[in-house]
Amino acid sequence: MCYLLVIVCYLSINLAVLPLKSVLMSSYRQHLYHIVTRTKNNLPAIKQEYSDELFAYITGIIKNKNSFLYRINGVQNHIHILTDIHPSIAPADFVKDIKVYSSLWIKKCGLFPGFEGWAEGYASLTCSFGDLERLIAYIKNQQIHHSKESFEDEYRRLIEEAGIEIDNRYFP
């Protein structure tokens, strides 16, 4: 009986150190989102001269969530965020945290006196890696873009392009 136990222990120890190349696998994921949110009541409260400070603060929130920011930009009444959200975070929680923590910072810093908060809703649209460069350029050029298209028209277009049915109760 003692010999059998020694043999079993010997086999167990030696088998445990064998390389398991055929059974090891890494996890790969990519959760790209284009997020758009506007100010409460669509107020033009985001002053462009201080928007870099706001975007830097939001960038910190995103980094603290182990997520990667590709681009952030916006105009007086809304912002766009292009990000890869960590898989442990639900997109709704991600957006909620950005809105809550940035609202607290905005109200505390005093740079945006007309800011009353973020609107309740938002768009969270999944993206393809193949669209990444186009979306980065689109978000980067928000000021130029909005000299030609209103936020409402842009928002409606983005939602329709994503194949989402629009609820007209939320559009003026």
C-alpha cells in the first residue's frame, strides 16, 4: 500500500510540471463604444476655453476604470467619448460614473457656471475597430462639424445609423 502511494505521488508531481501548451489560452476582447451625452436642458454650459480641463478630468475617470480613451471632445452642449470599456464594467455604469463624478467636479471647480448637470439619457453605440480612425477624426473635428449640423440632427443621425429606432418623445 505504501509503494502504491509513493508511485501515485511521484506521477502527480511529475505530471503537474509538464507544459500545458495545448490547453492554455488567453482572453482577447475589444469593447469599443462611441458615447454621446448632452448637458441638462441642452444648455450651452461647456465653455470651450475650459473644456480641456473637463476632458482631462473625464480622462482620469476612464483610466481609473481600467478603460482606454481613444478620443474625447465636444462643444457647448454635448460631448463625445470614444473608448474601450473594460469587460468588468457595464456600459450603463461606466456612463453613469462619468456623468456623476464629472458633474461633481464641474460644480466644485466653478469654471462652468451655467452647468446644471448632464441630461438623463445618452447614446452608447458599439463600434468596429475598422471605424476607429474615422471616429477619432469625427470626434476631433466637433467644432467644425457643428458649424454645419445641429446637435439634434447629429444625434438623430447617429442613432439611426446604429439601427436604433428613435423615440420621438425625446426629440424637440
